[in-house]
Amino acid sequence: MARSMWRGAISFGMVAIPVRMYLATEAHSAVSFRQLCPHCQLPIKQQRHCPTDDHVIAFNEVLKGYEVSKNQFVLIDEEDLDKLPLKTTRTIDIVEFVERDEVPLGLYIKSAYYLEPEDVGVKPFFLLKRALEDTNKVAVAKIALRDREHLSLIQVEGNTLLCNTLNWPDEIRSTEELNLPQNVKISDKEVKMATSLIDNLSDTFQPDRYTDDYKAAFQQIVDQKMKGLKVVAPAAAQEPRVMDLMAALKASVEATKQGAKKPAAKPAAARAAKVKVAAKTSAARPAAKRRTA
């Protein structure tokens, strides 16, 4: 059984619902590397070294310190953190309820956690779930996790509630630093052709159809090197033709029409012909300038 990573309560008004929190996602296909010695090609050992007294510190002996001035630290331990004068260390504090469509998830959403009611909180938990479903609303809340307080969203997900941590507004960068022309001329014919292309590529979202191919490709490299073979880069893809925008849209629409006549084994987006578009009016436009963080 999954192990909960947090226990506390959902709080709104005078209601408190005891819950447990579980990670809703996990990484499977990440490729990890070990750091090796260049001479014996075996793993190296990283040690925590004190440069003042010139000795190695064991992991369980390391202290946490918050720097208040140059080389001046206040020691902080787990008991101190448990005593933070902050309501959200043990509570998902619901601030308000808003319409589901009001939250721009593309910019704000970060992590996802499933919520599970404790035995004494089953009825109020499912009452909250039902009320959110009937009103089509989500709860905006705050919770303290991993040394910081998070803005979060509580919403219905299947047969439970989902807690998504969100970016704070001051963590979202403005689009003002992007090179985005204001008056781009687009004809009605171009719009109609673009919407036709979208219609031809439209489908229902079925995430099970999508796969992460990176690890399998990486394993091919590993297998080749284990056999003593030379790793050879795949043949470069043929450079796509450059044409004007309208011609590119027409070619793409025709390609997707032909693809629709065949049995689809992959997502709709994979059926589109890759056509490089070079709008006549944008050929000399400089690249967007970005400020470094």
C-alpha cells in the first residue's frame, strides 16, 4: 500500500476534515548516471568535508543552519520546524471557492497529490467532493510542504479529491520580455485553412496512447557499447521544404486527409506531414530577446 507523505486536515469555515496526502505521480523512465573515477571507472564516494577542521562529517551528524549574516547561523532542527507559528503546517486551509475555468492551470499548476479521508472524516470528505461537483467549483487553499508554504487547488478527481500545488503570482514571469508583434495581418483564407488543419488533427485525449521513447533509445546506445560497437548517429531527417504560409497549410491539410483514410496506430498529431513554414513577411524578423534570470 502507498505510504502517505503528509497527515493533517482540510479546513474551511468551522469544518475540519482529517486527511492523508499521497503523491499522485511518479517518474519511471528517467535515465540516471553514476559518477565514476576516470582511472578505475568505478563509482566515486562523495563526502561531507569540513574545511575549517579538515575532517569528514557523517550524514547523521550534519546540522541545519539558517544564515542571518556573513558566517553567522541560527541552528534549526525538525522540532523547530514542527513548531512554526503557521496554520498550514498541519492544515490545508481553504481560502475561497472559485469557478473551475477561472484558474489558468497552464501557468500555475506544479505538483499533484491525492487526498484520502481518515476514518472519522469520511462523510465530510465526500460531502465536500459532492458539493464541488454540483457547483463545478474548486477550492483555493494554502498548505506548508517541504520548507515552504504553497498556494494550492483542491478539485474532484475521479472518486477522490486532488490537491495541486500552484505557483505564486510573483513566480510567474511576464510576457513583456518576448518579441510579440501586435499587428500581424492574417487573412480569412489562412484562418479557415488553419482551422481545417486543426479539425483534421482533432481527437479525444487518451494519454495511454503516448509513450516516452527516450529510455528505449538510450538503451540502444548502452547495448551497442556493451557489444563493443561504435555508436553511430541516426541518419539526419530530410530537410523540409520551405514554402509560403498558405501553401504549407494546404499541403498539411491534404496530408492529414490522406492519413485519416488509413487505420490510426498513433496519435492524430503524428499523422501530420512536417512542413517548414516561412511566412514571407517574417523572414527577416530577429529572434526574440530574453532576459536571463
